[in-house]
Amino acid sequence: MADTPAATARDAKDRISRAEMPGAPPGTLIPELGARRPVVQMIGYGSEGAEEGSVHNARDLSPIQDFLERYPVTWVNVDGLADTDLVRSIGKMFGIHPLVLEDVVHPHQRAKVDSYGDYLYIVTRMVDAREHLDTEQLSLILGKRYVITFQEGVPGDCLQPVRDRIKRGQGHLRSSGSGYLAYALLDAVVDNYFPVLEGYHLLLERFEDQILAGTRTHVVKKVHGIKRDLITLHRSLVPLRNSLQALLRDSFPWFEDSTRIYLRDVDDHSRQLLDLVDSYRKIASDLIDLQLSLASNRMNDVMKLLTVIGSIFLPLTFITGLYGMNFDTRAEYNLPELRWEYGYVFSLGVMAVVTLGMLIFFYRKGWLSLGKD
């Protein structure tokens, strides 16, 4: 395919779902290519205890309704977005706007906060760097007595500590409302960025040591890959920070004053993460410049050594060229060494003295210290 804007646009069009194409009706729910089958799990809890459950039949959502009736707070987690009928049924049960459901099914949204009267729609991105950096959209719908989360279905998530705290009754989760659960989920998402960034920091330090030691000269590609991943993290964190600031700036009834204090802590963590990302991006850029500078210096050292060698052989070439001329030994003005018994040895001795003298001169000038300052 030709590398033209029109060809690129056609290729991109093939990768976009029909619901995202221009002219599609608002609220159209068509799953993304490769979307995973959903798994629906619930946790209902209150001050007296907690219970887990799941939906085995996507067409029967009565277990969710049962949890809503029996527990002060219910967390419904939908892991996988291939079944749009299930998403639509859950939306109908909770009175979710079709535009929200459309954003849920199309997991390419920026982090944001939208208020829809009876509930709050929050979008954030979870990060995973086990094999390579990957981000997963987490859609969170916060109501008075419930929290619904939609995940793309990537195996594993960073929300397991929240589940464990609910089961064990740790902290304030069981004695608090749905707003505190939403805070705990956002806090888990934000805190999960720290070990990922620490991993990149360790890699950058390792590459820096290898570059300075000269044991690894081809790291520019790897460092550039880290820099690209850091740009991806930056794009996820900036709208996330803006969303957290919106939660703190506006008075939402689901967040009590005591919970807003914890939200400020999450916002502070997001600022720290952005500072770290900016710092590591600068380090990555500096490492690339350092590697290129060292490579240039090594090339200059090589050229310097070759110049020294050429300079040494220049007078030797002159001497051998001079003695290699066809002279008439009978002429009065001629090289006397041509008829001397030791003339050949004498010429070799002259070349040896010249070579040794030039090497001493270059050494004292510091021109033979290859790779040293």
C-alpha cells in the first residue's frame, strides 16, 4: 500500500469500529474488534459484613438486584465488553445514559468526569507493564448506593487490594458509602503507576551505567522505546489529574467531606507521577544524547589514531621514496650512501629514529591516549 495520506486514512478506517465512523447514531453499541467476553462479579457490603457473587446468565441480572436490596453498597464489576446486550441491560437497570454506554464500549476515551444527575461517570486508565506497557480503560459509574466498573477484559487488574480490604473489613470501606469505594478504586489505579515508573527508572540507571562503562553501545533504540512509553504514561496522567481536580473543585453529593480529604491525597499522587514522568523523559533524552556524544567521541579518537599513524608513515614514505629513486652513482652530486656498505642499515636506522621521535612527541602531546580524557 502506498505511503500516502489517503492510503493511511483508508487503513485507519478499517481499524475503527462502525460505531465510531462519521454519521453513526449517538449511543450506538458495537464492540471493538478483539473484545473479550464479559465476566460479571459483585461485592455487596456494609458494616456487618460482605458477600461476593456473580452473574452466570448474562440475560438474568436478578443477582445484582438482590445485592442492591440487601447491602448498603454494591460494587458491580464487568470485565469484558464483547456482549453489548449485557452492557445495555445493565445500563437499563441503573438508568445509564446511552452516550455513557457508548463510551464504555469504545475504550479509547480520555480520563474525564461527567455528571448525569443521579450518577457520576468517571473514566480513567489502568497501566500494566508486565511484558510491555499497556493501558486499559476503566469506566466507573458512581451512584448513591452502587459503583459499576467496566474493564476491557485484560487478565488481571490493580483493583485486587480493594477487594481484599472489603473482604477483610480493613480500613473505612465497610463503614463508608459508595463515594469512598470510588475513591479507593481511583487510589488503586493511581498508586499502580508508581511501581511501573520505578521499573523504568531502574532500566534508565542500568543503561546509564552501561553507556558510561562502554559495555553497551547500542542502547539508543531501547532508551527511545522507554521514552515513547513515558509519553504514553504522560498522556494518561494529564487528563487523570484534570479529572481529580474536577472532583475536588465541584461539589458532588456522593463524596463526603471526609472522603474529599482522601481525594486530595490521590490528586497529590498524580502530581508526583507527572513530575516523575517528566524527569524520566528528560533522563531518557539525556541518555540518548550521551550515547550519541560518546559514539562521536570514539569516532574522533579513531580518526585521531589513524591521523597519527598516517603522520608517522609520511616521513618514512619520503625516505623510502628518496632512496628508491634511480640515481647515477657515477655522478658527483649523488647520495653517498648508495655506494656505502652500510647504507641500507643506515636508512633503516634513520626511519626507526624518526618513528620513535614522532611517537614520543605524540605521546607527550597526549594524542596517543585513545579513549581517555
